[in-house]
Amino acid sequence: MSIAVVALATASALTLTACGEGGTSDTAVKKNSVPKSSANNIKATDRDRIKQGGTLNWPLGEIAENFNYSQLDGTLSDGLDVERALMPITMMSDAAGTVTPNPDYLTSAKVDDSSGKQVVTYEINPKAKWSDGTPMSWKDFEANWKALNGKNAKYKISSSTGYELITSVAKGKDDQEAVVTFSSPFGDWKSLFTPLYPAKVIGTPEGFNTGYLGKFPVTAGPFKFQGIDKTTKTLTVVRDDGWWGNKAILDKIIYRALDADATPGAFANGEVDLFNVGPDPAAYKQAEEVTGADIRKAAGPNYRHVTFNGARGPLKDVKVRQAIMSALNRQAIAESDLQGLDWDAKPLNNHFFVTNQKGYKDNSAGIGVFDQARAKSLLDEAGWKQDGEFRTKGGKTLELDFVIPANVSTSANEGKLMQPMLKAVGIKLNIKSVPLQDFFDKYVSTGSFDLTAFSWLGTPFPVSSTKSIYAKPVGDNIQQNYTGVGSDELDAAMNKAAAATDPAQAIDDANVSDLLIWKQANLLPLYQRPDIYAVKKNLVNIGAFGFQDLRYENIGFLK
């Protein structure tokens, strides 16, 4: 799982994507074949049954500001929905989470440890080129590694996981062969170098941080960037005739920024062709009533959670954080959020694996169990005494801000539920609603909150893609650990899990890491988030994709 770098806003609930993007599925190598799987629901359809051309209207919570997925401010799902159409996704995951090289960019990617070190050799498709005509080469791999290995703090990265273990990226037999050598084993090496960015843009800190700010200066995908219209809040991409793979069926995709509460109505009115229902019962009900619409569901690797800011105020104390976890009734929150969605509402008890994923195990050790008596006892131990309505210590009231994005009904619902739960144990919770476009940049990433909630979007790489969420912050380098809490012990455990090349051992090591996260009580999983999309019936090869990544060139409308 992991979720995260995770996303910013889907249509109904805020999400962040975790680093370690899995890529795009490629079981469909044949020209007119599209993968079919019961593990997801995208209405898989062969290309020859799809009408050539057309415009897809795709709603987003907002138009992302930074389209470098690896940059700290660029790890938003809304941005990634655009980037996957334009940038090289070098590795691809199918619906079962099996990851293979994308033949549009890589003819092969092989690992070898016969020399005593892990060496991965990437053979770049000789047809692959950037939109400025530059051939894709080993230099692009080298530039991405140098930006992401964490050695230069001027690169504002979302995660260094895996890259920090690389000792060199060298030219192989020619410019289209990249030889990557690791200092120690890294089992999730397939999570690296995707999306890939061009050396000529991201080769300097300034280029890395700002080169894709509000634009796509260079691309390499089935679509190319046309522009952003700030007045209409749209971003348009069009078919790239210079693309060497299967030509995109659609003429263009218009991404429209819409408030979450307005999106279901826009779908019902035909203004947009699909939307991510997420855990929004009202949106689900409205979509069900739309003539000519499908509701497509899958058990995705995504989860809803509460993040605790352990870097400031009362939440610096682990006993206070543990008390809050005991005070929150996750079952009640899950049932309320998911009511009416025909989805199994139960608490998620693992930070790395979702319930239907191999490796899932309940490691909560009682910490996440609803127990108000335990919560009160922990607060007493922490010195917060209750003489009146709320607890005090040193003349200060135990008061916390729950920061949520405006017009996201799921977040508002959670705040209303959490307020009385925390009041029952003597904690005052203030609900602070902030503009959606400011939520991450001005509040979450800057630590201007006590508690907040959003969703982490997962990948097929449970540990490596999640590691940046829990890694111990070093100075200003927090990666995606917005909690500010970490430890050397946890870092060592996650490093061990990420290094394991045996899948069974990796699962065991991940669950050891999960136990440590529960004990430090800095992020509380709520429930596995349903992957539910409302889609026009005649729109195919898109929908609830679960672990599978979409092939944008195959999306289109039936003949």
C-alpha cells in the first residue's frame, strides 16, 4: 500500500499519493488489445471497438501548481492524473499489483547481483524521445538519481527512498543503456525512475523545483500539454502525433477544477464524463440516478487516516497522541463516512497493507481500540487534569485544531464526529476549514495544524512507497512525514524491509515496522478507502483501476 505521496483533491475527498509510483499496466502489448481483470473495473475494451477522436472532460479538485511528481509540492493525485498522460511511466502495474517494464520506454530492465552488489540494467527503447526531439538516455536516469538521492538539500524532494542506496548511474554499451549500481540490496527497485523527468529540465535544483511549475516544458507521452486557462480553471492536453507507441484514441482531455460538492451535479448535467465518488454517500446516490452512467468499483490500495502533528503543542507527548487514538471510535467514523456505499466499513489496522492485500495483519496492539477509559487514564498520566469541561495543564486548556479543506464533505463529517468523541475525554477540538487550494501548501506541509485528515493513495510497493511518510525528519527535510515524528529504530526497520529481496521476508519486516508506528502513535488509519468511479457507460478503459495504472492512449468512447 502506501499511500501517499500520495494527492490533492479528488472529487470528493482529499488524497495524497505516496512516493514510489507504480506506473502503468501493460498486459496489453498487442496493438488492439487491452488488459481485462476482475480485480478492477475499467470496462476494458479492445481499441478497434472504440470511436476515434473525441474530448474527455475530467474533473479535478484543483489544477496542481507543480507537475514534478518527485518534488515536495508536486505529490498530488490531481497532478498525477495529468502527468501520467504526458510523462514517461517506465514501470507498470497490472490489477494484481505485478510490475513490469513499460515497453514504450524500456525494452528490458534486469537485476543482477552476481558481482556482490545489486546492479540494474535498463535498456531504453531506441524510439523513446522527449518532445523537444532529444532521445531518452542514461543521462536522464542519472539526473533523476542525483536530484532524488538526498545529498543536495537544494532539491526539495518528496522522497529519497531507494535513490539514496544508489552509488552510480553509468552509461552502458550506448546512450540507451543505463547501468544502476546499489550500495545494498533494494527489493523495490522497480518503484524507481517513474515518472521520469528530462535531465535538461531537472538537472539543477532550480529546474527540479520550478521547471514544471504550472507548465510542462518537455513531455514524452501519448498526449502533450496545450495550456492552462486560469479563468475557466481548466488544463488541456492533446494527442501527441510524435508519440511512437499506440496513438491516443482521444483528441484531447480537458481537466476541470471543480469543488467536491459541485462535481456530482456537473456529472449529472453532462459537464464532465466521470468522477471519483470516493467515500461520499451523497455523491454515490446522485450518480446512481444519472441515466447512462456506470458505477465502477474496485478494492484499491487507498486509505483514509488522521495525521497528528507531533512537532508542536500537546501532541509532542506520545501519551496524548495515544489517548486521542483511544478516544476516537474508528468504527463509527468508518460507518458514517461509508454509509450508503455498499462497502465493508471496518477500521484499518496496518500502515503498509490494506485488508485485501497479501501481508495484511492487525498490529494495532490495542492502541487503536476505542476505549475512553484508557484515553482518560493516559491523559491523567500526561499531566492533563480535568476539573471542568476540558482538561488543563499549567493553566492551559487541552485544545487542538482539526484543519480540513473547505467543501470536502468527508472531512467535515469526520470533524463533526470527532468533536464530541474528544470532548468526552476532556479535549477541545476546533474545526478549522481552509481553502482547498491552500490546504497542503499552507497548512499540511508547513505543519500549521494539530490534526488533519486526508487519504493516502497506494502503490504496489508497500514499504518503499510508504517509507517517506514515516522516516525521521532531518532538519527541514521532512519528505512526506507531516507528523514530525520518527525514530532511528523505525528507520532501520523500514530500511530492512525495503532491502529484502524475498517477498515473505519483506512482509515480515514491514509488519515489524508497523508495530513501531503504532507505538509512536503519529498517524491513525481509519479505513480502506473504496475506489469508486461514476463513468459514462460509453466511456471505456477508465474507472476503478485498483492497483492497475491506466493506459491513457486506450481511453475513449465506444463506437
